[in-house]
Amino acid sequence: MRILVVGGAGYIGAITARFLAERRHDVTVLDNLETGHRRAWDGSFVVADVRDAVRLRALLEGAKFDGVLHFAAWSLVGESVDRPLDYYDNNVGGTLTLVREMLATHTDCLVFSSSCSIYGDPVRLPIDESHPRAPVSPYGRTKDIVETILAAARDRHGLRATTLRYFNAAGAWPEKQLGESHWTETHLVPLAIAAARGTAPPLRVFGTDYETRDGTCVRDYVHVLDLADAHAKAIEALANGDRGGAYNLGTGVGSTVREVLSAVERAVGRPVPHADAPRRAGDPPAAFADYRAAKAALGWQPTRTLDDAVRSATEWARSPAY
């Protein structure tokens, strides 16, 4: 297939682009490099913003892509609270522009990078796709709005579209010199690795009095290579005539913050310096996925553990490309 990866210079987008190339697909990356890294992709690359309708139209008309993977979005929850209109403009406006140009150029297959944040505070566990959608941040609401837009485009305009709702992405692909490298890092695994290696301050553990097995939050950490595999399966299914759907991507296993710190200690060989801190507003005690719908529809299931993710992220953090 000829595939356009929008946002393919970011963490998950870049690894998925390389994963698709390893499967012999012809991949072009489009990224504005605002948060992505040019070195992450050495193939066909277009520097452009997804909101640039003129550039998108020319690219889609000229290349005749079989499908598009859409990762381009701002994703900092706290920042979205401070700048909600910017997030709606970038995340929702960018997707609207992309969908309109895809429909205008008869580019029919789209896989969208969504998030478990659309569910908000869980009312039951594990979380399946029928769980109520009640996002608590502007970031989560942008993902929810886009999913509504894509459902309308599927039902009224024939766009074949699949949305993949990630839980907590983790890990790296050190053999390809690809991993997590954000200008502003907010994710637990890289922050804990950096603290253990002494390249960042001690970690703060937000909340130690939750009703969980050790008092800390429980989350579902899914390896980024398993996410890449899900994207490949989703776009290939759409190209083969599937109309699309919405699927959770997680391991079905929840790990506490303290269990993540133990995994980092095993990988790095040193304890993670940390200090306990009060709970953060909006942090639910636990969230983990029911991924059976993705298994049934796409033949996908996770194959890597939390330890696998932490080991690969630690190897990445030690690499010259980090």
C-alpha cells in the first residue's frame, strides 16, 4: 500500500511509519516538526501542517495514497486546560481539514490516533468500547469530537475510518533508534528512567492513598510496537473493504505506579529516587482496557509486557540518538 502518515515524526507516528515500511508498504510522512523530529524518518517527508488545505490537496491528488494514518495532535492535558481554543483549532480543525481533503481526492481509508481519555473517570473496569464517553479535559474532548466527526464521515460520506483508543503508550524500538523524546515530558516511564539514571530530578508520586493494592494509581501500559502493529492491521483491514470501527488498545493488565518504579529499577539497576505528593485533580484510581473488540475485529492482541516496555525504553535512553 501507499500510505501517508500524518504526524509521522512524533513518538508513536515515527515508530508506526517504520513498522509499516518493514512490512513493505510505501510510506510518506507529513509533519510540521513543531513537536516531532526530522531525524525520526529518512524516507519521503513533507514538512507541512495538517491544517494547510492547499498543501494537503496537492499531496493527496499527486500521490494517490491508499490510506492515511493520522497522529498529528497536541497532547498535553494540562496545557489543554490553559489553551483550550488552541487545542480545538489544532486537533479538531486539523482533522476536519484532513477529512475534507481526503473526501475531495477520493482517499478513502483513515486510521485515527485516539485515546482512552475520551472515557473520563471510569465507572467500571476493565473499560470496553461501550463505556460512557465523558472526557474531563479539553484534550480528551478534542479526541471525542474527532471520533464523532469520523463516524459522521463514515455514515454519510463513505469514508472507511477506524479509531484506535490507546491506553498508556510506553517503550521504544532501540534497534531502529526510535523512542520517546518529547520537548516537555509528562509520561511516567521516561520520567522514572531519567530519575533513576540521575539525568532528571527525583520523581513525584502523585497520590499514595488510593484504594488500590499499594495505594498508587493503576494504569495500562501498552508497548509502542504493539500499537504500531494495531495500526498496520487496521489500515490493511480498511484497504480490504472493512468500514472501520473504534477499538481500545491496551494490555488488559493494570500496573500501579510503584510497580512501574520497580520495573524501572530492574531495568536500570538503580532505585528510582522519588517523593510522595498529594493526588492530582482528575486522576482516577484505576484505568485499564478490555481489548477483546480489537482482537475480534483486527486479529490484534498485545504481545509485550510492562517489563519489555521499560527495558526497551531504558535501552533507548542510553542510545546516542536519545
